[in-house]
Amino acid sequence: MGDINCVRTTEERISSDPPNLPALEAFNDAIANSDLHDLKTNGCYFTWTNKQEHGDRKWMRLDRVLVNSVWLTSFPDSFAEALTAGISDHSPLIVSLPSPVQKAPYSFKFLNCWSQDKLFLPLVHKEWAFPVHGCAMYKLMKHLHRLKNPLRQLHKDSYSGISDRVKKLQQRLHHCQLQLQQDPTNSHYITEEESACNDYCQIRNVELNIAYQGAKDLDIKMGDASTSYFFSKIAARRNYSNITKVLDLHGNLCTEAKDISDAFIDYYTSLLGFEEKVTDFDTQIMLNGHSLSGAESCNLLAPITPQEVKAALFSIDSNKSPGPDGYSAGFFKAAWEEIKDSFTSDVMDFFITGKLLKENYKFEGLGNATYEFLERDIRILVQAKSSQNIATLHSSNLICSAKQKSQGMEALSPSLRFHNLIVLKIPRHKHGI
């Protein structure tokens, strides 16, 4: 913590002098090699100035707080604040260690490593064999909801405490190898070492897979970094994403967790909670632009095919963030042979009827707020870069917008998450704000 006398990026300086790129690169390498991360910092962005006249004034972010992964694990809600410099040329830094905030229970999230378990497909098959009556969309949603508890139990039985298990297996491997050093030709010790090595590699790969999925550092390929790197990335990202204070609609500074939450709800309610008349577009202007040919128009109206549904789904990276129900694209791809008929029927039924479920559905991890799936008119807008590829875009590049039928924003079904569009209804306060 203090004056490092070097910036990390060119954006951290305002100066007419050219940046020292070798020093910048060396500084970033030293931080990475030391497993250090910038602590989340509020307040002044630039922490040093030479206080010269306007034309010669320089600004740089030289003062910072660097912490390691142990700190981030021990004090996940900690943050720094850079105050105004006053008569000094450097901004004072204050590190705060707020009282731990009671976190909401972790919501369900599908881990890709589950799909490699020998029990995964039998669990999916058993659930999909369970009779559910209703439309295609309801049946898919019901199956996904019922499958969560078996998957949670699978995680508890085989994947809980994964880091501790890795350490124990590493110690076992170490012990076996020490025994071999004492008796290198002992066949029993050789067999034990081979077994211990296989068990360790298998469980360590699972740990790395979980860490990689959580870190989402797509610039790093599997195997290029240790699990400690990925877990430190997760801790750093969680610290950086913490919101420690915010101004509400009335300009009041909110620092308590509940006040911050209420400020966000009030803000987005004021944005999304009211209908607003919009100006109709000029059809004459539209006609003066490029128009689709008859064949192109027919392509836009062509029925969605099962092959297009599968192609759209499988084009999504398995490590992408899941939808509100916790299921990522990795689940649907891994269980495709078991669920393909149900999933495809759901999507195609939507494009045929243009309607979603009228169901109450509580998203896990969002408290007791209830979100409604309301029947609505759906407008499908297709964006194409050129007329040549219009015929192939009506499944993979869909943007769905819903006509409001009630106050507030409505919610699109989680079964449409592969279109990367989820809109949540924000309940209106009783006083109408």
C-alpha cells in the first residue's frame, strides 16, 4: 500500500510525456508473478498530480493497494478509498474492513464437471421419464426444476470440499513416493503410487474445471495455470464487483447493504415501471431504404427447424454464465440426447404460438420476489448484415421484445436463455415509485 511510482495502464496517466511501456509491462508481470491484485478502490481515480499550471499539469494513479488471495479470502468485502490530495501532491488511501455482510444462500448453478460423472445421464434420464402433463414449455421448465435436487445431491456426494480432497490426495501421493524412495523395486508400492497418482490427477482436473468455470478468464487455456490462479481470479473479481456505496434518487449516500439494494430497486423501478408513449416511425422513410425481396421475406417467415435450434444452442460456449434458473448451455449440450425432443419442442412451440407461460416462478437467490410469466404478443426482429445470410439468421440471431400488458417489466421464459435475453419484472412499490 502506498506510492508505487508506476502505472499499470496508459489510461492511468494524463501527461504530454510518452509512457514508459517497458516499465509498465515489468510492473504488471511482477504483480501477476506475486499473486497480487488491486483492492477495489473508491474515490479519486488519479492519486498524484504535479500541481503545475494547466498546460504542464500531469495526473497519474501512482498510489494503490495490492493484496493477495489470502487477504481477499479473509476480507472479501474490504475496499480502499482515495481521498482528495489537499495540500499534498498524493491522495491519502484508507483501507476499510467492513463487518461481514450476511450473504444470501447460494442459488443453484450447474457445474460442467457434473456432466462427466457416470451418474449424470442416468439422473437426467430418470427425471425426463417422469410424466409431466402440460404444454412443451411447462414440461421442460418442470423437469429442469425437479432435476435440481438430484444434481445438488450428486455434488454433495462427489464434489463437495473439492480443495480439501485434492490436498489429501496430494499428501497420499507424496507418502507413496517417499515409500518408493526407500524400496524402489517394491511392486506393492509401485501399484499404490500409480493408483494415488491417477486419483490425484482426476480430482485435480475436476477442481481446475470448477475454478476455470468460475473465473471465466477466457484468455487462459485449461492447463496453462494452476487452480490457485483461477481461485485468486474469482476472489479478485468478487471483491471488485462489490458495491460499497451508492447515491440514491434523492442524492443520499447509501452504505448499508439494505439501503444499497433499495436504491437500485427504486432507480430501475423509476426507469422501467411506467409506460411511455413513443413516436410512431415514418413508413415512408422505411420504404425509401433497402427492401427485402419476396424470396428474402419468405426466408424470414420460414419455420424454425430442429437443426437450427440445435445449431443455435451448440454455438454457445459451455462456460458462459447460466440463466436465472442456474442451467448453462453446458448442461443442455451434455444432456442433449436425453432432452433434445423436449427442448426442441419447447422452442418450436414458442415460434408457432408466440406465447409464453402464465406461471408463477420464483428465481432462486432473489429473495421472495415472485416473477410472473405472462402471455404476451411477441415481435421477432431479425438482424442481418447482408441479404445473402438472411435465410440462416432467423434462429441464431433473434432479438425478442415483448409488448407490455401490465405495469412494470415482464419476464421472458428461462427456456429462451440461449437467445441471451432475460428481462426481469421489477415489482412496483406500493407508493408507486
